[in-house]
Amino acid sequence: MPNNDRLLVQLLLLTLFGASLWVMAPFWSALFWGAVLAFASWPLMRLVTRWLHGREALAAGLLTLIWMLLVALPLVWLGFNLADHIRDVTLFIKDVQVDGLPAPPVWLSGVPFVGERLVGFWNTIDEQGAAAMAAIKPYLGQVGNWLLARSAQIGGGILELTLSLVFVFFFYRDGPRLAAFVLSLLERLIGARAGYYQDLVAGTVQRVVNGVIGTAAAQAVLALIGFLIAGVPGALVLGVVTFLLSLVPMGPPLVWIPATAWLAWKGEYGMAVFLGIWGTFIISGVDNVLKPYLISRGGNLPLVIVLLGVFGGLLAFGFIGLFIGPTLLAVAYSLLIDWAGSKAKSPDVPGSP
């Protein structure tokens, strides 16, 4: 084939590849989460396939249904509850505009040292409600828009999660063929080291998944212990919700802070202080220690590289960066080590043939 024709074919292939990426762009996040979930639970897929005598499609469908029941349904329920609470807050703001603040709660006057002042402050706000509402009225629309935007984000996140669980079926069913295809591409690009770098990326993602899930499980157990000690009702359900919310940054405080406020509302000030301290330093604090340790455990990456990958990835890419950051730094670090090793084995000595 003449060089001009070969160049034209390459340009056409590059254009086709770019157009394909553009078409798939809205689904990248869902595809990524589906791939991560399938990869993390691949040993379970092999076990179920063995039980079903090698029927991969049936095993993939069964596991996908299980994930739908375990993950999607609880999050849909949580999303509807959050939407209801957002609607309640909106209605409360409208009621305050019309009728003013309700009577101060009985427990407010019982707060040590500052109870009477808080009641007086509450009554002052209520008496001057018209002036106060006039002052903050320009901002109420912004608050309402912000609440609506958060509701839309919750709905979009639930839709994306459901779509990723649909994609996980295809990753289960076609996983070995996809891995062989990726390996063949890497061999064309980097040669004999392709298998090593594929294993490096796979191992890094596996450790990140183990770190995220392991940390979430630890936070859920610690939260359950704190709720049981403090006497919070529904401690087991709150522990499960803590596990689910621990998978996202700053998720656990969405559980233990309302529980602490409920204890204070009931007048259990000692237990409220205990749960606040337990939540701040134990439930939320363990995330900063356990997750980097679990991610670095079993690999040859320095802990500082893992920390930079985890926190830098979160800042750069959001929650997806929790997986992308350590993987990118692991590959870059290994490439630099390989390059430095190859240069050390064949030094450029003046006068050498």
C-alpha cells in the first residue's frame, strides 16, 4: 500500500476512534463503575459460574440481579427519603414566611448555661420575623434553587448507578474476552512488558477497591457500636446506611450528625456529646488511616505515592479519582523505575562500542 494511502487510512481510523469516544462520553462514568464492580467481584463470578456448570450468561444475570437488590434498591429508597426531606425543608421555609417560627421546643430552655438565652433569642427572631424575612427573602430563591439542584444530582446519581449495574452484566459475561483484547492492544503498544503493566493496573484497582470496601465496613461497624452505646433506635439500619454512605467522601457524617442532633433533641446531652466525639474521631477519623494502609498493603508502592494518588485523585477527578489517581501514579512510578533500571544496566560510557 502506498504511503499516502496508508496515512489516509490511519487518519480515517483515528477519526472513527475519536467519534466513537465522543458517542460514548455520556456513559464513561457508568462504564467505569460497572468495570470496577465486575473486577472487584470477579472471584464471586467464577464461583457462581462453577456452581452453574459453566453457564456464564446465567451467572452474570444472577449476580447482576443480586447487585440490583443489594445496592440499587436501598439507594433508591434513600434517594426518595432525601427528596422528601428536601421538600419538607422547602415547605418549612414557606410556613415560616407566612406564620413565623413555631414555639421554642421545651428542651431548649434546659440546655445548661445558655438555655434561657437561646429561648430569648428564639422569641426575638419570632417577634422580628417580618423584618428578618424581608432581609433574607432575596436569598430564599437561591436556597430553593440549591435544594432543587441537589435533588437533581441525587436523581442523576441513582440513574447512573442503575446504568452501571446494567453494564456490569456485560463485563461479567465478556470479561475474559475483554481482558485478552486489552492485553493484545498493550502488546502492540509496549511489547513484552504488556502483561506486567496489565497486572500492575489490575492489582492497584483491586487494592483500591479492597481499601474502599474495607474502610466502609470498618466505619459501619464502629458506627453500629456507637449507636448501640448511645441508645439510638434502629442502630442496625443506621449501620447499613453508614456502610453505603461510606463509599462516598464525607458520607458517614450524614448519619451520625442527625443521630447526635436527635439525642440532643431528646435531652440526652451526655450521649449526644459522646456520639459527636465518637463520630468525629472514630467513625470519620478511621477513613484517613485505614484506607491508605489497605490500599498500599500487598503492593510495592511507597505509602506517600498511595496517599498522593488517593487525595490528589479525589481533588482532580472527584470520587472516580479515588481509583484513577493511585492507578496513574502506580503506572508512572513503575515506568520510571523500569526506565531508571534499564539506564543503569546499560550506561553510556564514553569510548564504548
